[in-house]
Amino acid sequence: MPAPISRTLAEFAANLKFEELPAIAVEAINIGMTDTVGVMMSGIGTSVSTIALEAIGTRGNTGDASIFLGQERASTVDAALVNSATTTSVVYDDVAFSGCHTSTILMPALIAEAEAAGASGRDVVRGYAAGYEAWARLSERDPDSYAGKGWHATAAFGPTAAAIAVCSLHGYDTETTLRAISIAAAMPGGITASFDTDVGPFQVGRGSAAGVLAARLAKAGMTAPEDGLERSGRGMLVALSPKGAVDLDTPITDLGKAWRLETVGINIKQYPFGNMNQRAIDGAIDLVKQHDVSPDAVEHVDVLISEAQYAVVSKSPSTINFVPSHSIQLAVAGAIVNRQGTFEELSEAFYSRPEVRALMKVIRPATDKTIPADTQPNLGYSGGIRIHLKNGTMLESPSVPYARGHWTRRMSEDELWTKFAACSRAQLDEPKARRLFDRLLHLQDVRKVAELAA
């Protein structure tokens, strides 16, 4: 008989108190929330952001929640959808366990509901902790790669995590939270085939919005099974499981005792490229600086990647749906040419340069059977780089264990501010951006989240 996974998570969320959170867990949440709001600002005006904003039906000046922390408003569900899709459209958002982007799901849902409810920063921090810790436990129950099956894990588990977070924010009781969990368990979605198109970020936004909706439906009294996650042969965990190896039987006994926010934490992206590219950029930058490599001296470049991830990434530098931030060829070319990974390397002015295009054509993913598919906390590209020079020399960078910005290599406050300022520059002047940054970085001290206007 399966363990009562749904009820255990519901009881945890319903009974969690802010005072129970370790200081480092609060620090992790504040870092994640701050970084994600900045990333959201950088996504304003992207294709999917514009389309989602034009499509929602509650857009106006009188809704319950703000869009982009600005003047325009919408319902909480619609605001969560647009803000989340906008955030992940630039693939600069943080990542946690199994490649899941927790903050791009939880931040928009929690901010929207907190605005509507007049909730405090402490309420948001508590809600984030409940959603994150529950999500972590669910991700640990299956040994196989969700991406290998075609699932986009962030979008698939996002509704459940967001529903738990929102219920905790509001202080809903166990039974209401339990219903919300099973309502959300009926809403998973997101496929890796959507990558490199607008549907990719949209399906993440839908996950955030679905969590808000699930919590609201539960509060309104919608019925749902008590075991929507774990029901044998019929629950969400079995339905999503890549090979049916998900553990339904082991009870969850460490919630509130062991904190994944302490051990796994929040991994901030140093570069505005997809998660799988982060360590490869580190490796390439280190190699070209160490050996003073000139771009015109490069014959070709091998970028090591696991076989499972190779199946879901673009192999060509010029696909029909070319998305610069997802291109390993562009990421490594930028590292070789400019010795950095910034918004500049994502610009058409950079990647349309003849010498950059020529370099991209000789940068190629190379599968390495020794690289696991979804080992925590890293994914895919190992950071191992082999640069073959025209003079016959081969330069090799060893695998980079953790990218800059990883929880074990945390950014300083100054580094976080530099990224936030760059992300928000087109939307906010520096004094306003700094004020918002400082308040988010100490979110537990904010009396009302509605005061966080950008």
C-alpha cells in the first residue's frame, strides 16, 4: 500500500511556521526571489511575454495582482501566468534539484496571491519553503530522467509545488491543502519537444498559474482524491514516471528536520544561457584565458554532454527555431571570442558576425557515456571542453564540478546586484532597481508584498 505522500505534504504545509525555518533557508529563498524578479524584468518584451500578455482576459488597472510589479494588473491566475512565462523566456532563472526551476514557478504564484491577500514577506518566505521542500521530496522518488521520457519536469511538477506554496501562504488547513494537492496533480504538463519555441516558457507559466488556481478551487470546496499523487497505478507520480520505478511506498519522515534549502539550495545562473550551458561556459572561459586562445586559431571544439541530454538539445547552430539562449554553439563561441557570457553575446549584432557564425559551425556537442543524465545538482554538459587548434594542439578543460553561482559557489551580494541591475536596466532606473533589490533580499522584513512596486 502506498505511503500517504499527499497527506504528509499537506500536513507539513498547513503546520509550517516561519520561525521554524533555518536562517540559511531564508537566505536561499531571498536570493532566489530577488534574482527571479530581476530575471523577470529582463524578459519583458520577449515574444512569449508579449503574446501571453495580449491573450489574458483580465488585463487592466483593477485586477488583484500586478503584472511585472508595475501599474498594469490582472487576476492572480493571469498575473502568475504572464509573470512566470516572462521570467523563464530568457532562461536566466535559477535551478535546483533535477534541473527544476523552482523560483520561476513559485515567485509569480506567491507574489500574485500575496498582493491579493495583503500578505507579508514572511508569509511568502514560508510559502516558498513549503513548496520547495515538498517539490524536492517528490523529485527524489524516481531514479530516472523525466527529460529522457519527454517531460519538462519544471512544468510537470510546478502546479503541485505552487499549490502547496499558495496554501501555506494563506495558512490553509490540512484538508484544504490536501484537496489543492490532488487538484494540482490533475494539471501536470510540459514536454521537452516545446523547447526552443514559445511553448517552452508558456508551459512553465501555465504550471505556476495552475497552482494558484488549484489552491483557489480547493478553498472554494472542490472535491479531489486524498491520494492524487501516490495512488497505485493511477496517481500523478506513476503517470509521470519515466520507467515506472517511482517509490510510492517509503514514507516521508524528514520534513521540518532536514532542509533541502540548506543542502541543495538555490543555484543562480551566472550567464543568460540555458542551465545545461552554464558549466560549459565556465570551462571554455577558463581554457581560453589560461592559454590565451585566439578565436582564429580554433579548428573545432568538442563540448562534452551526456547521452540522455544530447537527445533533447539542438545539435545545429542554425536550426529553424534558433533560440540564442539555448544554443551551446553560441554560448561557447561567446566564451571564446569575448571571454564572457552576457546579454551582449545573445544579441543579433554579435551572433550575426561572420567570424562568430564560422566559429559556431565548428563547435559541436560530443556525447560522453560517463556523464549521468540527471545527477543532482548538475545536468547534461559536464563543463569538459576540448579545443582543437589549427596547429594540431588539443587543449582540454576538465569537467567543472559546479558552475559559478552554484549553491556551493554562491555569488556575493555585489555579484547578485550586478546581475539584477543588468536585468532590470531597461525597466527601472538604478535608484529604483536598488531599492527593489534591497527589499527583496530582506523579504522577511517587508510588511506587505503589495508595497513591492517596481
